[in-house]
Amino acid sequence: MRIFRTLVKGTVGTCVVFTFFDVVGHPAQVVGNSMQPTLQGGDARWYKRDIVWLSTWNLYKCSPGTILTFVSPRDPDAVHIKRVTAVENAIVRPEKRPELITDIPKGHYWMEGDNPEHRHDSNVYGPVSTSLVKGRATHIIWPPNRWQRLSK
């Protein structure tokens, strides 16, 4: 009977943790340097990279300046972290091809990295569908000397 109770408590605890991470949010490590200087992810040592809190609440009402994670439109196995620079119905001129004026369709964001030297963003793959969005980066939670709220 004691083993059964322990098993039930462990199962319930695991379900609560997974539900919390799925519904409320979870930590994620930044990899790559496309968001420098805002987010540090280019160091080979994992403990030197930023870990951010990704909120999963209300992902579909974002304004320019919001930092989001999303599944890459070109590689479904890759998750990118970029800043929203334009929302639906806005008009943008891609940096790499300014002759192509782009109207952001409904349900899409224009996403760009903060580091112009190391970008792979909407200037390459165009507007990103809101259905690909996975989380909103709200805080840097690691390393301790960089604890901060990520503002727009």
C-alpha cells in the first residue's frame, strides 16, 4: 500500500510540473549570437549562456519589441529566438532586399535578431506565422549577474 501511495504522489507531482511548464512557462537556454547584446548565447560553455524564462501565456497579442521563440519556418527541428519588429498589416522593407516591400499578412510577425552581423531572421525567410510561436521571453534567469526583466 505504501508503494502505491508513493507511486501515485510521484505521478501526480510529475503531471503538475509538466502541466505548469506547458501552460505557464519554462526556462530555456539561449544558443547562438543573433540576439546579442540583449541575450548572450554565443559562448561554447553552457554556464556562460543566458537562460530565459519563456512564458506561454497570451502569445498571439504581441507588439514590436517583444522577444519570442518560434519554430523555424525553414527547419521544423530548429527553434529561434528573435524580436518582433512588425505585426500584421504593417509594411516593412527587408534589409537584404529593400526593393521587396513586404506587407505583413494577418496572423504573422516580422522577426529580427538584435545582432546585425549574425542574423537569420525574417529578412531571410519572411513573415513568421503566429502558429509557429512557442513562448515569450520575459526574464533572464541565468547567470545571476544578468538577472533582469526583458523590456520591449
